[in-house]
Amino acid sequence: MLPTIEWKGDSVVMIDQRKLPASEIYVTCRTANDVARAIKTMIIRGAPAIGVAAAMGIALGMRKSKATGTKQFATEFQKTCALMAATRPTAVNLFWAIDCMKRTFAEAAQAGASVGEITDRLEAEAVKIHDDDVASCRSMGAHGASLVPEAATILTHCNAGALATAGYGTALGVIRAAVEQGKRIAVLADETRPFLQGARLTAWELVKDGIDTTVITDNMAGSIMRSGQIDLVVVGADRIAANGDVANKVGTYPVAVLAKEHGIPFYVAAPISTIDLKTADGSGIPIEERNAREVTHVGSSQLTPAAAHIRNPAFDVTPAKFVTAIITERGIARAPYDSSLRELCRTPNRT
Ligand code: MRU
């Protein structure tokens, strides 16, 4: 698997996900501003991946800082954190990663560390967030694979794969782990209008791994479910509220409703860093509204009349009652989610 994002000491390198699958181009970010722009413009996307990018962006910004005193350094640090926080609003992993960096800074400053020592600790924390994410995905995969029967056909929406994480993937991690256990798996990948993460990214990753993959348009899932050809659904998440409501790529909610109607299990795979206990339910999750051009155009061709109004909410919220189980790196949570999620979040696994 090609790396999604890599720390290079004086730069951050990431694969340009806007260009896939046509070209495999790597972008080098040399400043915190470059990283913030990469998150905003979807060079890198996917909840855990943008958390890693934000942490690396902060580490990079502070590595390039010219501040000599800790006071000026602290002011620049706060500004860099604010820059990353303003990139995208929905995925909570971004804010979780910024909080990790803030905690590292505060602990180092409190211990009397110099600017150079704080910089080193920030870099080590960003690399740890990256490495922990790969380990979480592997562990999520192991837990989730136990829910996948032999010879299953699995529907997924958007891209919750290696590209959306530091590696291996959340929902695709579950699929990869089931395949590694020797199960015969076929995947149906929703195209995922308007940004086409399913058609472009999920299909690209799975085909590269030799996994049987069929791309369908988003409006085909219902009839394929009714014909009995889907055994389970597994998707990722951008933010999970304390009551188990799940924000994920727009189009996830209708898939969940259809799955319930057809008696098909609907699983969500996400790391603990995606669970936001401070948000009571889905109504408190900010939904990003993206540029109309993503809807009006495919490439340079305009599909819609110029005078038409356009909506482009990038995420939707699936109420907890449609979610069969939430797969995390610490185990599987089931309803009632208020207690099961709180319980899973209680035991810290970060050292
Ligand atoms: O707008 P994106 O591409 O960043 O949205 C990504 C998704 O909605 C993914 O399904 C989600 O982040 C889970 S990724 C492990």
C-alpha cells in the first residue's frame, strides 16, 4: 500500500487524493500553511487522516518557527493550532489531534523545556498519532472481521480505507482483515456523489489489494439489498456523538435506513478518537457545506443549469437506532450506546 502521509523531518509528503485513480502524485508540504491548504482542498481527506495531517502540520510549523523565546513560540503555536482547526469542521479527529498537540506543548512547557526540546516533543507526538492510527486500524480490523461471515458481499460508502487513515483503514480495515482470515469477500462500493470517494478511492485501494470490487451508483443500493445480494454494510465515521448517532459522508443515512428495512446489519468502524462524548447527539454535530461546483460539475463539464440553486452538505447523521454495532480498536459497542461508548472511552490506551 502506498503511504497516505509521511513525516519527512522538514516537510510532510502526502498522496494527492484529488488525482486518484488517474495519477499517483505526491505533494510536498513545506509549511503549516501548505498542510492547512492540503486539508481544505482535499489533497488529504478522511477523518483519521486529516487528524494526522493537522498534527504533522503543527509540528512542521513549529519546526520552521524563528521564535527564540518560549513566549513568542507559544503565541505562534496557538496560531498554528487555530489555522488547522479552521480547515474542516465535521471530523472530530482533527480537533482531537490538535488537543493532543496542545497537551504535549503544555506538558513540555511546564517541565521547563526549551524551544528546541518542545519542537522535538511535538514532532514525536505527531509521529505517534500517525503510528497509533495504523495500530488502531489493525485492531479494529481484527475485532470487526469476527462479524463478517464467510463468502460475504459487503456494501461500503465513501472511502474509509488506507487513504482516509494513516494506513489499512477503518471500514476497509475490517474488510482487509476478513480477507486475511481467508474469507471470500466481495465488495460493493457506492460511487459517493459528488466527490466520488467510493468510485475513485475505495475501488482503487481494493483493486490494488486484489479484492473483488464492484462499483455501483448511490441510487442502486436499495434494489440490490432487496434482491438479497448484500450481507452487511460497513462504513467509517467522521464523528460519533455520545448517544451513538453517527456523522459520515452524505448518503450514509439512506444506506442505513435501507439496511434496517431489509434486515441487513449496518456496522460503523471508527477509532476512539472519532467518538465525541462532549456532543450529546447528532443534532450538535456541525455539517460542512462544501462548494457548489462539486455538484454542478464533473471535471470541467457543467451538468446543471447555471440558474439552479445547489446544496452540497458533505455529511449526514445516521441516528443510533439504525446502527447495529460500532467497531473500535478497543472492542465492539452495541446499543445502548450511551453506556457502551462511555465504557470503551474510559480505558485510555495511549501511553
Ligand atoms: O469528505 P471526506 O472525504 O473527508 O469524508 C470522509 C468520510 O466521510 C469517511 O467515510 C470518514 O472520514 C471515515 S474515514 C475512516
